[in-house]
Amino acid sequence: MATLPNPLPSLASSGLDLPPGSLVDATLDGPWHEPLLWYADGPAAPRDWPDLRAAGWRLGLLPVLVTGGSRDQWPEDWDLCPDGTSYPGDHDADEVLAGYWTDDADDEPGDGTAADEDSPGPGSSWPGLAPVPGREAPEDPDTVAAGLAGVIAADAEEWLGGARIALVPARRSADIPAAIGWSGPMNHENDVARLCAVLRSWEDRYDARIVVLGFDTMIVSVGRPPATIEEARALAAEHYAFCPDNIDQSPPYDLDAYAEKAVLNQEAWSFWWD
């Protein structure tokens, strides 16, 4: 993956005011030749995200909250695979999602009955990318991300097995998973850069930012969410292609219900891969 020079080895002399923490170079195939991320030893504080976003950006570092989850798995135990990760800019979001949609054509969400020809769902043709929402974003997307990070950090010890602040060498939020070779969606996609291409598209259309990563979970803030049910349903098709487990393994196992509950006017999207 094409990246800028890695600033992580110089953190000690960077001038950043950091809590005690660790550099991570552990991968599925052994130690990487340079650190992939830094993360704190203790729980995140509400000011960590905005402070490190402002200070780290000039160095080429972006913040993300990391969680240990129910199995207490922190980044050194995430089976990171940077050697198998390409560059997000080499992939087209529409083509990536269309491919997933086709691959899941025989795995319709719901009760297994035939898909409604008028409703997007596996079994129908790929509907294409959803349009940009009609309304303007009410806030700066990084402000929205900081607000969500602050809510999580306010209860960091209780939240998803704990939440800690991390720094990743990345040019944009959508590239964070590729920058560390994140393998959370391994059962769905072996090259996370392809999913990052979709996240880039969501950045552009919905002002999305990655706020949380766990072993196989992701939470994204949304500065400009769909405001109509038609917009939400169109985007729900993308969510299904991106992460089928969100619908296939979560009641009510219905794409329209998911659109109304988890997409319409929602300023945070959660994903998990089995």
C-alpha cells in the first residue's frame, strides 16, 4: 500500500502529549518491519479524540478508538495482515459492492422467500450506489466524529470491553483499516482495502468517519445521514453488500427494516463480521 513515511517510530520526539501506550508491529505472519499503530494502555478520555486529531493530523496520524471486545483482544491479537493489503484508491466502490452483491445472490436476507422484484436485495440486480442525501450536513464531519468518540470515552471501561485511543498513519479516515492491515472482515473479504474504497465513497457522500475498530467490529460516525426512507433503503443495499452479517445474523433479518432502524437519520453505523 502506498503511504507517506511512517511517523510512528518518532512518536517520542514528535511533541505529542500522549498517555502511556504501546507501538504494535504484531501481524498474523510475525513482526512487521515497522509499527502499524500506537494505542494507549488505559481507557480513553473524552478529550483524547479532538486533541489528538488536531495535533496528529500535521504528522500524518489519525485517531481511532480501539476496543478489546468481549474476548479482550487488543490490536496485538488482531491477526493484522498488512502484507495482503492493497491500496484503497486502486478500487472502485461501485464495482466492489456490485461484486459482493452478486456473490451473495443466493443468500437472501429474511425468511428465504423470493426477493420482491421491486425491492433491492440479493436475487435482484445490483441497484448501484445510493445518491448523495439531499440535505446539507449540519456540522463538520470531524466534529460529529469527535462527539461520538466523546460519548464512548465517557464510559470507556464499560463499552465493548473497553475503549482506548489509538493513532494510525493514514491520510484519511477511510484508509485506517488498510493502513494497519485490519483483518476483521476476513470471512467476507481478504483485502480490506476493497472495503476502504467503499468507506472513501461514504466519506464523500455521507461525511462518514471511522471512530471505533475492534477485532471484527467497526463503528462509523455519519455527518450527513439519509433523511428519507427512500435514501435509507438505497443505502441499506450498500450496507448489506459491505457487511451481510448486519442483516443475515441480526433480527429482524429484513433489509427494509434495517434501513428504517439502522440507517434512516442515524449518525452512527455499526458493522460486525462473523
